[in-house]
Amino acid sequence: MTTWLTVLVAPWLAALGIVALPTSVSPQVVGRLAVASAAGVAALGLWTASRFDPSMSGLQQVVGLGWSIQPGHPSAVGVDGWSLPMVLLALLVFPVAHAVEAGIERARDFHAALLVLESVVLAVFLAADWALFYAAWELTLVPLFLLVGRWGGPERGKTSLMFLQVTMAGSIWTLLALLWLTRGLGGALRMDRLAALTATLPPATQALALVGVSMGFFVKLPMLPLHGWLRPTYTSVRPGVGLVLSGLLVKMAAYGLLRAFLALPAGAAWVAPGLGVAGALGAVHGALLAWRAIDLRTMIACLSLSHMGVVLVALSTRSELGLTAALLAMIAHGVVSPMLFVLVGMVERSFGSSSLSDVGALARRRPALALAWALALAASIGLPGLAGFPGEVHGLVAVWQAAPWLVPMLLASMFLGTAASIRAVDRLLWGRVGPPAQSGLQDGGAALSAAWLGGWAVGLGWWPSVVLWPATATLAALSLVLGGAR
């Protein structure tokens, strides 16, 4: 019988197998083997998830690791209705990351690093205690540093170092706050039990601890004004790395932030209004920058800042409807943003540039690519019937009920994001003719990946219940914990 521990170990074994391949094996074959490995991990994860009981709100399928990061308190992994959709999103995205980079140089090292990153990302979502969560959170930096620094753009060395320094600067505060909680409470930092221990702390103390624990999340979300790493990193990384960053790494931050809310609910009641304002400002700021952006990668980075700002506002409501909106928006962005990165990679391989001033007339020259761009950007702006729409509607209603003064800012961000996307579609599909499209390019993996993600972008718009199926009971229970804290 498979367990979540099996799912965690499988990518490591696959990475060892990839590294052990003879150097004579071509990069294309290595890429296909990596895609098959990631697909196998996804199959294991889906089989394990099939035994999840959506009527239960607590942690399920818990497996002890047999060793302890926190002395005297063995670590474990498990899932609930908040973590399972994140796990399934990771299982969906990583095969795409391998597929779009099937012919990359130093393929063995690249795909092995991606497989290790997959295991660590899954550990973040599966961790049942804060000690394991933090260890996995920090371990993501190792393969990411290599993936950005060795396979990035001309500024890859500077970009990878900046990304490492900025994210570690935030994570240090998270570690200090967790150590302080451990010492002050004298108990294990189990996620499902910590709120009972912190109930003895005054609200002001909880609020201070919450800010400390969440500092690493604020950086990686990213929350305004801690977003300085976002644009340089998105514009430097390979498309396969960028889609993991945008699709999963920023979702880790939102996931961790809600876990911090649950650990310190009285502190969340104090801090949430300020986070709502910061999220709304970030949403408007990101959309405005996207509207001004000329480079497609910069536009994706700015739209990501805007969308995650909306997620932050939804989380700040601490209501069941707000948590539902945040989850729907996170999954939608986790599908659409990787699709945009796949399409950017196709454009760059075809035209040698990602600038809107260099790429145009796709409707005549590459009609299938033009249709994919139109679909992805329509899903990004929340067009009805596509993935972004359910989260936006739930979010607006939740914010209207909890903090109506923030609704105009959210509407402004949506309007600016729509304007940016319409302008990009206009220039891409019917703009002036740029450099001639190159022929003979191996875009088969990218095309299949775009079709796969595009199918999800449409499907989630019509059947958001796919996301909510495991989460309904959990979201109701979480909102009771957060809504009862004042």
C-alpha cells in the first residue's frame, strides 16, 4: 500500500537513477525519462489521494518518519483538505517542467535537481509539524539556487545569489519565531495542536509571533514591498524553472501563511486587516506594472504579484468564503501562470525574444500558439468559464462582507490586469511583424504541456468542485477557528 512517505521518496530515487545514466545518453532521452519519472510520482500520489475522506476536517493518512527534527517529537507527514489540493497541484505541474526542458544542456543534472525540488516541495505541503515544514522550506533553496544559477540568463549568478539572500533573510525570522514558540510553550510544534498551546498567549504576543513566523512567507508570496526579487528572477530563469516558481513556490507561502494563522488565531485577528491592505495595494501595484510592461516575462511577474495580492486579501478575511476564494485562486494561478511560462518559452525559441515589440502577427504565422496565448491570458483575467473566474467571484463577495472598502482597489487591479492582457493579446496576435519565425524547433513537449494546462484552465472554470471536493469540510473547520478569535 502506498503512503505519502512513498510519494516523498520516489522523486529522490528517480533523481539518483537520472544521475546514474551514462553520459552517452542524449538530453532528449534523459528528458523523456524525467517526464516518465514525474508522471510515475503523480500516479503514486493520485492513488494515495484516492483514499482521502473529504468528510473529515482534520489531518489524515498520517505516517511517522521514524526520526525527529525536533528532539523528543518524531516528525510525520499527512494531508487535510487545505494541503491535498496543493499536493495535487505539484503533481500536475512538475511533469510539465520536465517536458518543456527535454533537450536542455547538462540534462542529467537539471532533471535530477528538478526531481529533488519536487520531493522537497511535496514535503512542505505534507509536513504535519512546523519543524519538518521549516526544514523542507529551507531545503527548496538548494535545488533552486542551482537551477537559477546554472541554467538562467546572462545575469544568472547575480540573480541566484539575490534570490537566496532575500529569501533566507525572511526565513531567519521565521526560524527565530518558531524557536521562541518552542521554548515558551514547551511542546511539540504539531500543526493540528499548536493553537491549543498558544491560546494562553496574549493577542498582542500572538500578533508579534505571527509576524515573525510569517516573514519568510511575506517575502516569497511576495507581499508589497518585499517583491524586489520577483521580476529579476522571472526574467532570468528557464521556462521550466519559472513555471515551478510561479506555479508552486509562491503558493507555498500562501499555504504557510494560513497555517500560521491557525497556529496563532488571536494574532491573526490583529494582523489580518493590515495584511488585507497590503494585499490590495500589491494587487493594484502589480496590475499597473503589468499594464506598463513591454516584456512578456516582466508582465507575467507583475500579474503574479497582482494575483497573489488578491489571494492575500482573501486570506485576510478569515471567513469560509474567503478561504474558499484563496484556494480557488491559488489553484487557478498555479495552472495559468505555468501555462504562460510554457508559451513564453515557445515564443523565445521561435523568435529569439520575449519583447512585445519583437513578436507579433501570431494569428497569421502561428495560429495554434496565438490561440493558446489568448486562452491563457483570458483565464488569467478571470473570464467566465475559465479557471480564474470562480476565485475572483468568491473573493469579491468575501471581501465585500468583511472589508468593503478594499473592493474598489481589487476592482481596479482586475481592470488594470485585464487592460494589460488585452494589450498583450492585441500585440501578439495582430501586432507588427517582428523577426521571422524559426523552423525546425523541437516544441512538441511544450505544445503538449500547453494543451494539458489549457485543458485544466478550461476545466477548472466549469468544475471548480474538483478543487473543493477535498476541502469543503476543512475550510469550514478552519474558518471556525479563525472567525472565533478576536
